[in-house]
Amino acid sequence: MKKIKNLILLSFLAIICAGCPDNCENCHQYITFVNKSGKKIGYQLDLDKISNISQDTIFYCDNTSGNFIPKDSLFALECVIWVGGWEDELMGAYIQFLVLDGEKFTKYYRAPCDSVRKYVPILDCYRLTLEDLQRMNWTVVYPPEKQNNIEP
């Protein structure tokens, strides 16, 4: 009787595990950022509503999500929402990726915000929507690659 009970329990667990649908069949958990500049770059990320996009490109003092990408390397930005991935996170929103001079950002990383804004140049600013990232196959390349002699 105990063997039958164990067999039924194992069969039931196998059916449950095999029958669980993947909530994220076609969603993406990572955005890949590639640094092909040959120099270390600094970066800062920000996520906001599309309606809040402004023309100003500034370093945000209250945003602590900044770091470095070594030359000729990449990093993968993981989505914190596992159920729907970046598709859910970016619904009606955009991600801003500021590319900063890596050497100067290293020097002023812990300095007051005014010093960072004054002495660390922003080399590029990507403001990407869900559609942009889908078109780019979830990979952002710095510096932007030319495609058929057209800037992206």
C-alpha cells in the first residue's frame, strides 16, 4: 500500500511540474549592453513613464544605479519582474541609459552631484522603449553601430 501511495504521489508531482505553464514564454529577462568603445565607460540607468520624457539629458543625483563597463565587454541588465520580464516592466515606460566618460566618472563617482554634473561628460544617452529594444534584439551597443551608412 505504501508503494502505491508513493507512486501516486510521485506521479502527481511529475504531472504538476510538467503541467506548469511558463509565465514568460516569449518575454525577456535581460537587456544586454555592449561596450565596443575600447575604453571603460560609466553608466547610469533610469526607468520612467514615456509621458515624462524630457529634452534634458542630465545625471540624476538620486539615482544610485550607476556603475562601469570595462572596455570591449558587456553586461546584462536583469529585469526585477520575473513574471512578465522587460515586456511588462516597459509597458508605457522607457529605460534611459546614460553613457559617461569612464575615467572621469571613476574620479568623481563619490563626489557631490554638482561635481559629477560639472566634470563628467555624458557621451551618449539612450532612451529606449519596448519597441526600440525589440527592434534592437534586446542588445544596446556603444558606440552606436552604423547600419547601411545610416546612424541608428
